[in-house]
Amino acid sequence: MTKSPKFAFIKARWHAEIVDKALEGFRQRLTELGVDADVVTFDVPGAFEMPLLAKKLGETGSYDGIAAAALVVDGGIYRHDFVAAAVVNGLMEAQMATGTPVFSVSLTPHHFQPKPEIEAFYLDHFIGKGREAADAAVQTWRLHASLEAPKAVAA
């Protein structure tokens, strides 16, 4: 029987009240799937800090997958486009360098405004994105577990 998975979940602290909903959705979905996973959380200041931590966590070999959640908003100076691209590319590089799957729950809305109705939309949206990340993490964990070579039996 396959052991229970262990996942890392990195959360950027910009717009923490919204980003934290992704973890909520992630955990909800794992429960619904009947997957008794160990989910270890890590907080970073912002999205830009996520790829390096993902790489370091992947290098430990302790995790079956790493999810990284952030909300990178348009502050009116186009910096968000560069940050978002750097983050997604960095997460992909971390995954490829370490062999540990990395799942992005990083969103970049172009017209985010801190108004109650917009924040309410993203609070719900991040729950859904966290659920999607859990589905992807479990599917990938199961796939990778099925690819592991059987252990040789000593004669």
C-alpha cells in the first residue's frame, strides 16, 4: 500500500486573507478525496519569494508535492506582469531542478480593487483554486507512486 502523501503549501502574505483561502480549499478537497495527507505550511512575504523556497523544499526530498499560492495585483505600474511571469517560471524551474512537483495557485488579476464585492469574489475563487491544486497534487502523487520501481526482494 502506498504511504500517505506529504505536501508543502507556500502562502504569500500580500492579501493574506484571500491567499489563505487557497489552503482552506486544498485541505477541504483532500478530505473529500479521502486522502490523509500531511500538509505543512510556509509563509513568505510575497510571490517573488516562493520559487526559491519551493526549490529548497523540493531539494529536501521530504515532499510529494509543493503548492504555492499568491495574489499578484496590478498596481498600475505594470510590475505585476514581470513578477507573475518570474514566479511561474521560477516555480517550473524549481520543479524541474528537484523532481518534486510544484503546483501554482498564483493569480494575477488585471483589475483587482480592494472593494468588498471584488474581494468576496476572490475569497471564493481562491477556495476553488486550492481545491483544483489538491486534485492535481493527488493525481500527480498517485501517478508518481505508480512509476516507482518495485523494491527488490532479498533472496
